[in-house]
Amino acid sequence: MNNYHEVKDIKFTGDVLEANIDGVLKRFNLKDLSPVLEKATEIERNTFEISPSGYGIHWSLLDEDISIDGMLGIVNTPKKQRKIA
């Protein structure tokens, strides 16, 4: 099974989320990433699960999900469907 992204070493420093994504350390300001995470307690922030495919991160105590593509600013557009004549 190929991972969509390789995500590791997630940690919070103040109001910044740091994560190693595809071998590159990335930093995200929580105010830009998620108002829910920005207001969360340390325990809530640190209770998360990375999807096995590397597609996203889920915070169960907050019911918050963030896609890695969304964090990176990657926009996916659906493929055009073929019209039936």
C-alpha cells in the first residue's frame, strides 16, 4: 500500500504545529490552520491519529480532521466526468 504522504514527528510549539511531511519539516500557525486547534488544550492537541494512508490527521477529542493536502495548500479538483450522449 502506497502512502499518500509520509507524516511523522507532529508536535506543537506554542501556537505552531510542526510536522515532518514527505521528509521536510513544515510549520503551520494554528490561527491559519484551524480555529479549533488554536483554542484546544494541550491534551486535546496531542490526542491525534495520522491516517494510515497519510491522507490526514484526526483529533478525536475535538472531532477535527485536517487533510495534509489542505495543510500544504494543494488543491485537488475532481476529474471531469464523461458526458453520456
